[in-house]
Amino acid sequence: MNPTTTFANEAGPHISISAETLFHVGPFVITNSQLLGFFGALLLMGILFWTVGAIKKGSRSRFMHGIMMLFENLYDTTVEVIGDKKIANKVLPLAVTLMLFFMLNNWLGLLPIVGSVMYNVDGEHVPLLRGAAADLNTTLALAIISMTTAQLWAIKRQGFFGNARRYLFNPIKEPLHFFIGLLEIIAEFSRTAALSLRIFGNVFGGEVLLIVIAFLTSYAAGIALPVFYCLELFVGAVQAYVFFMLTIVFISLGLPNPEGHGSHESKPAQEKV
């Protein structure tokens, strides 16, 4: 294999629903979505560390005010949905990290070099970079982390058997509740699938839309694309926020209400989603 990096000059757009393999590191496969996701994660960590340092130094720039307002709004939303400040303080880091990871990587996926710079792998040209959320493996993995966290919080607050009683009922004494419990078990898997497919479908569809518009408009792409780029910037941020909201809502569903019976649901939070 003699991999090289070139710019694409193909007659038509390159569209693949799955991420392409670039190389191997021992037994591990490195794909183009993982590569961009890795750089996105490093960039996010750099921004956050720089922000913390700037705040400690007393920086009051507009950017700092914007960051602080964002975190305050996300914190208020989390407290409103969870209903307990102590739990919200522990849930917030994961939910916000997932949101910022997706938002930043969604925007990085719109850079002109993504999809246009090709990598030669065994004589076949594949895109060197691909949006992290445009890979179903990435969105599914983070959705599993989100839903597993929701189950762990439910077990922590209600106990293992207390959490199990949300799903398991006596089919003879309570046939209706037994049927509802089975539906709830199916719902947990469907929520995981919906959480991963929602952001994957929107981000991948957006990237395909930009590729098709650029191909169809040809030399007029410089006029047509900016409108769609602005739209995708907005969609990328909205989908990241939706992932954040669904994460904290699903966690709240497994928490006991103030009376200690059933699951805690927040109607205002669900209306926002």
C-alpha cells in the first residue's frame, strides 16, 4: 500500500454512507471520521482549557461572556429537567461535553477540505476527512454511553431491584402492567436507536446536500453554497442541543419523583425537545 493525499478531481461526487478505512494501528482500524473526530476532540479540549485559564485571569471579553452565558443556560435547563441541583451538577459535565463535541465536529465537517482531500488506499481514493457525526458508529457509541448513564443513575437512586420494577411485573396479577413493562424495555432500545439515528441522519444528510448542491451548481457554487452553509451551521448546533436535551430527559425519566414513586418527568423539558 502506498497512501498519498491528493485533491479530488472525480467526475461526480463521492458519497458513502459508511466511514472509510484509512489505515491500521495494530489491530485497530482508523477511519476518516475517527481522524476528524480526534482533531475535533483535541480542539474542544484546547478551547475549554483556554477558556478556564482566561476566566481565572479575569478576562471579560465578549467571547468569555458568550461562553459563560451558554453554560449558565445549559445549567439552568439541566436543573429544571432533573429537578435536583446535586444530581444536575453531576449530570451536566457529560451532557454538555456530548453537546459541545457534536456541535464542534458538526461545524468542522463543513470545512471545504472535508470530502475534497482524497487519500489513496490500495489504489482507491477515499476522503481523508469525514464528519464524526456522519458516522453511525460514533453516534451509536455516544448514544449507548448516554442511555447507560441514564440506567446507572436510575439504579443509583432506586436500587437495582427498584429500577427493575419499572419494567418487570407479575404477568398473572398485573397483565396490563406486564405488557407496559415489555413496551418500556423495547422503548429503552428504541430511544438509543433514535438518539443515534437522529443526529446521524441530519448531519449526513446535510453533508450530502452540500456535495450535491456544489456538484449541480458547478461554477455558481460560490453563490449558492453560502446559504446552505449557514443552514447547516444552524442545523449542526440544533442537533447537538437536541442530543443534550434528550440525554438529560432520559436520565430524569429514571429518577424518582419528589414523592418517591414512579419516574420523574418534566413536561416543560419535553416540550422544548
